[in-house]
Amino acid sequence: MSKNNPFKNPDNLDENIDEEIKEEVKEVQEAKEESESKENFDDELQKKFDTLNQQYIRLLADFDNFRKRQEHEREELLKFGTENALKKLIEVLDNFERAEKALENIEDCVKVKESFELVHKQTMDSLTKLGLETIETEGKEFDPNFHEAVMQTATSEYPEHTIINELQKGYKYGDKVLRASMVNVATAE
């Protein structure tokens, strides 16, 4: 039988019942406190979740705005870069047109050659100001990063893998090769 059996000792009946009731009340209070604690904990978690969710949504919106701003700035830079290049080349175009008018009645080849050289120099100066560089070739060692070997000539006049002559100029912009130089490379006899 149970230890707290009220019928075993009728004199302690009230005491045993009081003890059991107190015990049950205590358990109910503990359960209630635990439930309230869980509710408070759930409320705190929900508040933290809501706060983090709002921060995430704001961060996502900020990032989207940043991405759109960067894309717009990149487009503006490209547009401005192209615009700047075109402005410089318009000056060259003007000089070609002036030279064409000036050469209509000239039969002197020296004058034509001088005009041509002047316009060519101005074109190269404008392109150089924009960052265009000529890739050096003759007498240099062949480098596949900058040169394209379209011919090989067996010779003892030049060391092996040396560029003998340039068949077409190559150009680069900064570190980027826009067009490789077409070259003739010396090989061993």
C-alpha cells in the first residue's frame, strides 16, 4: 500500500489530505510557472525573429539598391568612356576632311605624304592619350601572350625565337591585348 494512504491512519487523515493537496498545488504552480516561462521564451524568440527578419528585408533592399546603382554607374562610365574616345576621334576626322579638301587640286606627292603623316600622327596621339599602346616586336624575343607567329624563317643572323619582322602591328590597352602582333620568328637553321 501507499505510504500516504489516509485510511491506514485515520487520525492523520486531514494531515495526509492537506499534504497531498499542497503537493498537487505545488505541482500545478510549477507547471504554470514553466508554461509562463515557455510563453515568455516563445514571445522573446518571436520578437527576435521579427527583428532579424526586418533587418534581413532592409539589408536585401539596400543590396538591391546598391546593385542597381553600381549597374547604372558602370553604364555611365562606359558611355562616358566611349563619348570621350569619340570626341578625340572627331578631331582626327575633321583633319581628314580638311586634308581631303586641301589635296583636291594638289598634284605634288610630297605634300600628300606630309598631310597623310600629319593625320596619322594625330590619330596615334589621340589613341595614345586614350591608353592605346603599340606592342613592340622587332628584335624582341617571341612572347605568345603578345605576338602571333604567322611565319618562321630559318636563319643564323638572329638568335632562335627572336622576331625578325612585324607583319601587322599589335595593340594593347593597359595589360589587356586588343590585337596580337603578327610576326615572323627566327628559327635555327
